[in-house]
Amino acid sequence: MKIVTFNLRVRWDNDGTNSFIHRLGLIDETLRAEMPDVICFQEMKDRHRDVLQRLLPEYTFVGHGNKPDMTGEMVCTAVKKPHAVCGFEAFWLSPTPQTPGSRFDGQSVHPRICLMTLVRTAGGEMLRVCNTHLDYIGVLEGNDDVEAMQMAVLLEKLRDVTAKQPYDAVVCGDLNVFPHMKTVALLNSWEQPRLVDVTAEIPVTFHEFGARDPGDKIDYLFATEALAAKCRGVALWVVRKNGIYLSDHYPVCAEFDFG
């Protein structure tokens, strides 16, 4: 079972040759070649989702925007059939997670959201997928207090739902923090449930369309301990064709053994 975290880069047509409209063909070609079971997209808008849904009818797409009216930039999770989406819940990474558009003091103007999706695999196993995109203030200022608070909201929610339904889970996305920062330390030290960074050996995920050499690691995939033990391997999709990249991030794909 392949699970991918993929920051799309939100801009549609004002990135020059790197605009989404020019990358779409390569994205479609790569997704069709890989056919992951779960794709966790970040930096998606309605326009991106609409075209990808048309191109990938084999998938069920869930998610909505991060603004108070639930429009705008979203995290979106696509689940390949015959795996089934049993339910999903979006909540804001803020002091009031059930208030749409809410934010922490000190973060950017962009609300941050987690999409928690419950998947029943084709083999009948249950999997909880937490797809998120944290703020970028920490990377700019070298202090990820805001991002750590956002992650704590996510982890506390995961703790509560896991206590009621102890399913395997993944926490993944563009965390916008470097491996040495406190947000990653919080994930590594969390106990309920215990999480393992299956992307720990991945050195780089953000390359800014090749402008950064070698680049930075800001995208992660953590799995609950039992699930992490079933991880076959992790790979970057380092794809470039005719000077075009998939995104300014490399998608990260983890493969797990499921019964």
C-alpha cells in the first residue's frame, strides 16, 4: 500500500514555466505510473481538485478550504478505489479547532487545517490518515513555537480518537520545519500513540524547482509504531522532464505491507 504526501504548489498560472498548468501533464503521468493508494495533497484549490478528479476517476477526493467559509487553499486526500473512505473530519490548528478559519496569535494570515480521513482498505483493515500543512513562520524566524502548537492540536486530537478507535495512523504533510526543530521533536516524543518518522533518512524534500542545492527537508510521513514496522521503504519522486518538475517539493512515497 503506497501513501504519498505531495505539496502541489498552489499557483495555477503565474509561476512562468513552473506554473501548475504546465506541470499538470507530468503530474498526471507520474500518478498514473505509480497509482498510490492514498495521496495527501497540500496547497490545493478547487480548480486543482476539479481537474485532478476528472483525470483520476479511480480516486475518491475529500477535503475543503481553510477559510471561515471553507473555501480557499486546502489539504485534500485522495483514496484509490476499492479502498473506501469511511469518514473524514477537518479541524483548524488553533486554540479553537472547531471554529472555521481560526488561528494562533503570531502565525501567518493563512489559517492551518488538518484533514483526518478514516480509510477501510480493500482487505478490510482500518487506517487513519492525518494530512496537514503547518505554518511557515518558524522557518522564516528560526523559532517554530507556532508550528509546535499547531502540531500539538493535531496530536491531541489523534490521541483522543485513537483511544476510542485504536487504528493504525499516519501523520504526514508539509510541516514547514527542519528536522532539528521542536515540532519534529514533539512528534518523535509523542506516546499516545507512539509515532515513527519513516522518512527519517530522506534528506531533502523542498528544492524550489531546482533552485536550492541541495534543498531542505520540510515534508514528513510519520506512522504509528506497528504500522511503521510494516514499512517496506520510502522514496522521493525525483521527476523532471523537459525542464519541468512535479512541484517545488518532491513528493514522498512510503510503501507498507497490509494484509
